Amino acid sequence: MEQKIKTVVVQTPGDIGYLHRIREFIAGMATEAGIEQHEIDNIELAVDEACTNVIEHGYAHDDSNKELTIRLEIDSSKLVLTVIDRARPFNILQYEPRDINDLKTEGRDGGLGIRLIKHIMDEIDYQIKDDGQNELIMTKYFTPGT
């Protein structure tokens, strides 16, 4: 039997104030697919971290064209979230997260986002498209209702 893939795309301004809308969108779609709440919470955290990094580190603060597009593809076994932006490119695959103890010693607030994304999601890919868009593709496998 062929699996039916549902694809939904949401576009928002690249502003921290819109992150709750992205989380609501993801939670609604994941709930509808039968993903357990603790997994939904983790997925929301990973996407929130990815979007926050784009907004805070990718786009210039004075950029008037900050925008995020979230493409969610879901079927009976996996959820694929793609964060699409036109910010400064950053290949998450080439980034080695800093040691947690070093961050703690330095008293740093932050620095754990990429580590969380890599820990929570099952697969991660990054692409720069010909038109200059960045795509961070994050996949989470699941079994509905378990």
C-alpha cells in the first residue's frame, strides 16, 4: 500500500514574535498524525532552535526582508520539516557543537541549539538552492499511537 504524504507550507516573517505560530502549526499537524506529545514537544523545540538561529544569526538585524518558510511533510512513519530562508548560509552539518562543560564554565547563555537539533531529530540535511535559499531538512521517524 502506498503511503500518502501530506505537505503543508507556512510562511512567516523572520521575527522571534512569530515562533509561537510555527510551534502551533507543527503541534497541530503532528497531533493529527498521531505523534505522542513528548515527541511533539521535542520536534517543536528542534524547529524553534533552528528558526531562532536563522533569525538571530543568519539575518542582519536591519534586514527588512526577513522571512521563514516551513514545509512540513508527513506520512504514517515520518515527519519531515524544512526550514527555508534567505539568510546568510550556515551548514549545520559542518558545525561541531561546543562542549557543554566549556559553555557552563564560560557562563554562556545559549550555544546548545544545534546540539539539541542533532539529538532530537533522526536525520538532518542542509542545502543551498540555486536561487540562494537555504534549506535545513529535519526528519523524525515515528510510529503513530505508540
